[in-house]
Amino acid sequence: MTVKNILYFACSWFSPAETEFMKKGQAALSQNPTVDWDNTFRPLDHQYQNIDVTKHPEKMKEPEWQVGTFRNDLLGIDRADIVCGMFLPQNPDSGMAFEYGYAYANHKPIVSVIPDDVVTPEINLMLIPSVTHYVYLSDLATFNFNNLEFDLFPATAY
């Protein structure tokens, strides 16, 4: 029997390129036999008061929505087995960096998904060793989340 892991799906969705990368990651993870996709926490599906900020971006400026969404996301990380982030090295997201830091501080493994065309990226010094394993998007649907081991990714620190 294959164990299915509950993930916290970290991603940026503020540009067309980020949204496209997010959707590709979602499609791959939903096919992965070691992922419990139905119970994976996807922040855009758990926004405070079910407000869709892609349709109501003005809500992002409201302190109540900010705090509620922040707290829900932390609960999502707390409940997850693994944090899986869709990471674009050329455009790092400070929110995802926080999620990685929170996960690391709480002893959660972190899998960082990068585009297939990234060979030796420049990545922030604090992010390189905090990630348990980097995986290419094309390998995501078959990546074994049950067999995680630390793998130092060949990146250039900045």
C-alpha cells in the first residue's frame, strides 16, 4: 500500500508565468500516487472568509483578510506532512520564503519544484540548505514523497 502525504502547496500566482507554473504543478501533483491531493492544503482554496482575491484583489489590503489568511496558511503548514513549493528562481516570492522558513523551523520537509530549464540557478543563501529536496517539474508526477532525503542542489548562492 502506498502512503499518501498531505502537502502544503506553496506557490505564487501574481503573474501569468507564476499562474501557469502553478497549474502545471497542480496537474502533476494530482497524479502523484504518493500525494493525498484531496487533502493537500492549497492556500488559494482556503482564503479567509472564502473571498477569492483573484476576483477581489482589493481585499488583500484589508487587515482582517490579511491576518485571517496568514493564520489559515500557518494552520495548513502545521497540518501538512510536507511543504511543496513551486519555486521560480528568477522571480523568488517573499511570501513563499516565509512559508519555507516557518516549515523549516517546525521540522517539516520542504520539496521545491523548479522549471525543467533551470540548470544552476542563483538562489538566496538561506533557501538553498533549508530545502530538503529540489525536483524538476517534469519529475513531479512520479516523485516519491515517501522516500525523502536531503539533497544539496547545485545552485549559486546570493
